[in-house]
Amino acid sequence: MAELRFRNDEALEQPAVTLDGFLQQSNATAVRLEPDEDARLLIPHLDRLALVEIAFPKFRDGRGYSSARILREAGYRGELRAAGDVLVDQIAYMRRCGFDSFLPDAPLDAEAVQASLTFYDHAYQRAADTAVPVWKLRHG
Amino acid sequence: MYKYDQYDQAIVDARVAEFSDQVRRRLAGDITEDQFKPLRLMNGLYLQLHAYMLRVAIPYGTLDSRQMRMLAHIARKYDRDYGHFTTRQNIQYNWIKLEDAPAILADLASVEMHAIQTSGNCIRNISSDQYAGAAADEVADPRPWAELLRQWSTFHPEFSYLPRKFKIAVIASDEDRAAMKLHDIGIQLVTRDGKLGAAFYVGGGMGRTPMVAPLIKDFVPIEDYLSYSEACLRVYNRYGRRDNIYKARIKILIHELGAAEYARQVEEEFAHVKTLGIDPPAAELERISAFFAPPAFDAGAPDSVDRSDPDFAVWLDQNVKPHKQPGYAIVNISLKPVGGIPGDASSAQIDVMADLAERYSFDELRVTHAQNIVLPHVAKRDLYAMWQALVEADLAAPNLDLISDAQKIAQRFADLDRQRTLGELKLKISGCINACGHHHAGHIGILGVDRKGTENYQLLLGGSGAEDTSLGKITGPGFDEDGIVDAVERVTDKYLELREGEERFLDTYRRVGFDPFKEAIYG
Amino acid sequence: MKLLTGNDLATGAVTWWTGECWSLHVEDAVDVGEHGEAVLTAEEGARRVNAPYIIDAIATPDGPRPAHIKDRVRALGPTVRPDLTLKPADPDAGSWVI
């Protein structure tokens, strides 16, 4: 179960399988993606996926941010979870890349998470969230 | 000059609040140094040998007198009365207290400045041509395009944990005054069939493994500018090496993949990214460009200069460059006086430069990648008065691109006539293998390394960061402190012996090759 | 001998462990012998020092002299700006580093 979840639907109980396992196993609905695995391999199967868990073995490894956006850009609407070495000050960036649940190795301070999500009212660039980029606010 | 609107200001103010909160949590012990380090690094705060160092962004090296005076104020109030202008067109303060960092950022925000992404594995300050808007040879002013990149890259959610730091330069002329091909991405604005576009050079850099960036795409239509950049970065973020910090820069990825394969992957990613609506409308570029409209030049300004003062004439010939507007000139202020540290300026000197910019240069200054300051728009009739003020402030060293920009070497070559005999000779020195001093790109480069606890200096010849970009070659075994000065002298003596006509050192070197110089040094 | 050094958390200043507290002057530093790691952990936890580490040094009549040039530069201050070192009045201070 994710420690932090920004979704209203029921959390899935099924454990996530590896990418190889998922591609071979037609009934799995949850998959775990390692940093070096290609998120685009999941695109043909998005309609049967309810959870994609993206692994962050080290907080410095930012490949998972691209994996998340690629899935959202392809139309994935299920749960997208960041799991592993996830730090408070990364949550806001991850939310913008499309993550909507978090399973950090070390527990997060809820107050600090809340604060980190409220510092910024605006974003300069379009990403995988609903934030309207500043240039669009300027020109409509 | 770009001016913040409510959105720009809100974002920078939010950053001050966020970082202040992070510093508070660290000082209170809520987070460990391991957790805090990546946060302070995202904001340009390093722990150096003697103290904390804060790097402040000067986007594309452009600032006005109000901002320049704030830089002086920070030097006086929070540091030891000086600042250090860097090769990335930024300024660094070397004696900052962590507990003062929030107040400094608040002061900076009050003049539309910040330290966002001046370190960390993210897209750094965008650099540009220090003569932008003043040079006759540009196809467009590159700064609006640099500003567009600044906004796009600021807190980019996908590209803030890249394999390694990422540096972008934008120029708009064939003459490269910004070492564009030694950046992770070098962009040259070009025109084709009357339309503006961008040539992308990707995978250049200095550091331990210097490389000249190959051309990845010769013409990106300007309306695809940000989408193409996003595609370049996404391929790097996904496939750049993360197993070895020394192989993590994009130059290694491109070296290993090959430029053609990298270009193919970018093209494929671009085809997808272009559908996402990342590029702002033309109206946004028009809005930004309006801030960089040419100042109100006096069309009748006299185009002649009285050269009767010989010291003034020497400075004029060395430090003043032609302007696109008749009656005006570009003035370079050397921050490399004999015996000084390249790029250092006292708060008093920073104030003087701010005053001169306000009085003589339409309130504009530039920081150059050679760590000098440029006043871009000075009327020729004001040059003499301005030079006198520079002399007064010890800022009139007439040694732009001459050999004297290093303490001991400057003393050996202190005689200006001797320097002028040697002519254009770009000497670049780095204090460690990370090449902050761009020694690979110097006509003569020096690399200081620490060998078993004592200093050792390696000599490199034949580098260039201009449009004829090349990387310097190491001469052979290194030298001690006096030995390196002797070796530089043997090289310059050999050059004077071999020189034909008006050849620069670099021209002679390229004509005769490496061996005669090696022979002269090691004999 | 072994010395313990680091930078003050709040100010960033180079500091040396004196056996009781932290000093700006390497002359005050004590030999921590085998106890370096324990002091280091405790002091880092107490947030009185940042990034502390143990170095080798030799005892001299004028006080401890760090074995590595980097730490001698840290002890004195920037050799390129003698006026900003701990001994601005001593023109020969830089020779101690080399």
C-alpha cells in the first residue's frame, strides 16, 4: 500500500510483477518498472493495467520521471506509484510528471510534504499534470 | 533587459520561501547533511574549502545597474567585500554563511535575481554571446531565445535529476564568442530561406574528457525550438550513463552512441513530443523580444575618437570592439589586473561598473565567459571620460585576451609592450582536473594538479573556444610553479621566432605543429 | 598524530577539534588518536560541525602541521588572497603551506 495517495479509487491489492513477468503473464494488472526498463513496452497493454510502480533505488536516479511522463502521455490513467528512495522535496516534481502515489523507503513528514506542494502557484512548462503553463496564462 | 511579470516574480519569491524552509529544517536538525546537500546544491550553495560558496545566476550574462549594485551590496554585507565572476557568466560569493543564505536570496529576488539551478544535475544558467544586441554579425538577438530556455528549464519536473549537470549556450552569429561547441547543447540561430531556425550542436564539454560538440541538426524550425530541446534532454535523461559520475555527461552518451544514432533517437522522440503542445505561441516570443529592443541610440553620434592620449589609445585598441551602431562601441572591462585573481571584483569596483553602465551604456552590463565585464553600448564620444573613470577604479587593464591573466605569469609578462608583441593569446588556467578554468580551450592552457601533496602544472597548447573550436594538447611531463612560468616563456619565445607576418600564436601553432614547441620546452 | 576537522554548520568556517570544542586555529587542535570516529559522530549529531573528517598531521614546536597540502591551505586560508587568511599581517605565512 502506498504511504501517500492522491487518488479516490480503491487501492489495488494485487502485488506488482516484474516487467518481464507482466509481458509474459496476461492476467496481471500491476507491474513494477526498474529505472533501466523501457516504459514504452507497456503502451500496448495500458487498458489492462491498474498500477504501475516505478522504482527509485537512489533519489539521484531521475530516469523514472521520464518513464512516468511517457506513460501519462500515452494515455495511462491508472495508479502511478514512485517507490524507493523518494525524498520530500521531490514529491512536487513527481506529481507534475504524473505520479499519484508514493511508497518511500523512509517515512515522510506529512507536514513537510504538504508545505512542499503549496510553495508554487505557477509552473513555466507544460508537463503531465493539469498545471497551466505561465505562457498560456499570459496569452490565453 | 527582460523584466519580470507577476508570474516570474511569484516563482522566484516562492523559491526564497522554499529554500528558507529547507535551511531552517537543516539548522534545526530536522534533516541530515546527506538529505540537505542535494537541496542546497539545487540552489547553488556549495561547501568549499574555506566556507560555503553561493553561486548567483546572471541569465545569459545580462544585468542592469540596479542588479549590479545589489551584487555589490551582497559582497559588502554578507561576504568579504568581493565577488567572483565565473566562466558561466555567473557570480560566486566565497564566504557565505548558511544562516545568511535566505536573506541573500530575498535581497536578490527584490531585483529579479536568484540562484536557481546554479548547481546540481539539472539545466544550468543559459549562457549567450556577451555582445548580443551590439554585434553587427548576429542574425537575431539570441537573448530572447535564451530567456525562453530559462523559463522552460526552471524547475523542469522531468529534468531536475539528470545523470549530470547540463549547460546550454545560445548564439546568433558565425563568430562564436561563447564557446558554444563546448556546451552540452550549443544552439546557433540561423536563417534559411528568410526563416529563423536553430542549429543544434550536442555533446560538447570540457572537464576530464573534453569534446567538441557535433552538429546534430542543422536547422530546427524556430516554432519547434522547445520541443526539440525537450526531446534532446529526454533521450539523455533516459539513456545517459549513471554508473560512473565521470562518464555521465551527455558528451559520453553521444560519443558511445555516435552522433547519427543520437540524432535519430532525438528525431523519433521529437515526433512524439511535438504533439504535446510544449512550444509557446509566437506571441510569447514577441513579448520577450520587446524587452530586448535596441536602446535609443543617437543617430548623429560622432564616429571618431581622439586618440592623442597614448595610454588611452592602447586600451582602445585592446579592449574596445566595434558596435553595429555608428558612433557607438563595445567596451570590455578586464577583471584581470596584474597580480589579481581572474574574475574577482571588489564591491567598490562593482559599484563603479554599475555607475558607468547607468551613465554611459543604457544601463546595461554583460558578464563574459572569459570572466570580464562588458558595457555593450557606449557612445564613442564618452569613451575617454569612461576610461578615466576606469583608471581611477583600477579597472583599465588593457589586456583583453592577452597573456597576463594569471598572477605569476602576469608578473613575468608585466611589460605591456611585451604582451602586445605577443598579441592575442588566450591563456586559460584550471586549478583541478574538472577544468573550471577551461584550460582545454586556451591557446595556451595550464592545469594545476595536486600530486602527492605538492602542486604540479601541466601545459597544453593549441586550444580554442571560438568558432574554430579545438582542444589543447598536453605537452608532456608537468612542472612546478616556477617551472611552468619558464615553460610558458619558452613557448612564447619560440612563437616569436617562428611567427610569420601577423600570425597569432594559435595560427603559428596550427601551421608548424606541436613538435617545435615541445622541443623548445623540454629541449 | 590524528586531527579532527570540518566546517561550522551555520557559518561554514574551517574548524579544528580542541578536545572540548571547535577552534578556528589549527594550533589549538589535539591528537584524537583512536577516538576520532566517536567524536566525529557525536559532534555531527550535535550539529556543531558539517562534513567532519579525520586527517593525519605531524607535531611540530609551532603546533600540529596537517600532512596534506589541502588541509594546510584550509588551516591558513586562501594563499592567493593573503589578506583574507588567518595571518594577514605575516607576509611569510604562505610558506608554511608549502
